[in-house]
Amino acid sequence: MSGASEPEFIDHYAVLAIEVEAAPEVVRAAFRRRLLEAHPDKSAEPTDGADLSRVMRAWEILGDPELRESYDRVWRLRQRGEWLDEESSIPHVTESDRPTNRARSVLFLLLEGRGPEALERLRAMGERAPQFLREHLEVDEFIDAAFLIAEHFEGRRSWFEALEWLDHLLRAEQGRRRHRPCFPEALERTRRILIRRTAGELEPRVTLEYLRRAEMLGLDRSQRVEVERRRCECYLEMGMRVVAARHLRNALELAPTGKGLARLMKDLSRELEGEIPGE
């Protein structure tokens, strides 16, 4: 709305009187100290209720690792002079033609929940969109953007596009000592798409490659059973019954009564002769 004032930005680090690099234990200690100073029941001097609210809000944000990371991104932007837009929390970079700002506009639109607009900007970048974002965003920003883009495609059931952006994310995370909060979820989503969402959509040899990629990410027991079952199905489709039986044996060793294995046991009864449980 024209003429609206800029939303108030509160420097939570200043509220707690700590540095932005402060360790979690320092943040906690500062919160307790400021709470004693600001709480009307704890202070000998009259206190301002608004001061207590600011202290509590600062702890709510800085005491939570994920909220703190999101807040720090905005804090750094303001330190660089990239102020917030009057009508939303998106910086003015969304209207800039500078490469860095064009890249950041995608991230900020995603953070605002404006996925279709973000994807429009991605499409305008063409096939080089992932490379463009990687070149012009900080690593943490790129990882967050890739996760949100993948999440948007997954919500639209565009599995292969989602997988492409998850792959970019995992590559960016390789070798990093401290992963982004979204990393574990990105791993799980990648495994899920590689194992399940490609069923029936790819020719068997491509499916086998996807299953191999899923295995490289690490699987739990139930996922290992599912991978072995899918491999069995692929080799059956290719007419390689002996190899299919070998993978079915692997699945049976992991889960003798696993879902979907009974049908395969019937199909491969000759190859499994003498090995079918209960016979």
C-alpha cells in the first residue's frame, strides 16, 4: 500500500547485548541476564513491559537454531543496506537487474510462499538456472533455495524436477562440516523419490540406476527390502529370472513376510525351489 511505513525490524542481538556470532550457550546466558533485568517481578527498579516482550521475542528467535538461521539471513541483508520492501518482507532486490539480486529474488519469493512467481523467474533464466543461482548466491542461500524449489515441484508431483533440485542441494552439501537444517529432510525426500516415485515411469535399466543412487545415500531396513523388491521386478521385466531371484532372496532374508514378496515368490518358484519359507 502506497505510503505505508517500513515494517519495524528489531535487532535481537542488540536486545540481548551479544554479538551475532555468539554461541548458543552465550545466547542462553544473555537471555537469563536480560530477563532478570526486564521482568517486573525480578527487578528492583520499575520496568517497561515492552522491554520484557522484546527480550522474550529475542530468545524465541535466537534460541531456536532454524529460526535463528532465517533471521540471520535478513540481519545480514540489512547490514549490507538491502532494506525490506514496504509491503512485504521481500527486499527490493526483487526489482533489481543485478545478477546477485536476480538470484536472491527467487529465494525471497520462495520464502514468502510465492512459489509460482519464483518459478517464473527460474524459467526466464533458462537451462542455466541452477548454475546461475549457484554462482550468485551464498552457499547457504543456494541450498535453501534448492530445497524450496524441490519442495514446490514435489507438491506439484513433478518428481523428476524435484529430484534435479534435490541433487543440486546434495552436491552443494558435500564436504561441509555443518549441514543446513533442511539437509536430513532433503536426503529422505531424495531416497523416497528415487525408490518410489519413479515406479512404472522408467524403463527397467534406468530404474535400476535410480535404485543404485538411492542405495548410495544410505537406506534403513525397510528401504533395503523395497529396493531389492524393485530390482527383482526390473530384472523380471527384462527376462533375467536368475538375477531377479537373487534379489528376491536378498529381500526375503531381510523381511520373509515383506509386502509384495509373495507374488514374486510365486512367479519365481522354480528359481527359488527349496528356498521358499514354509516349504
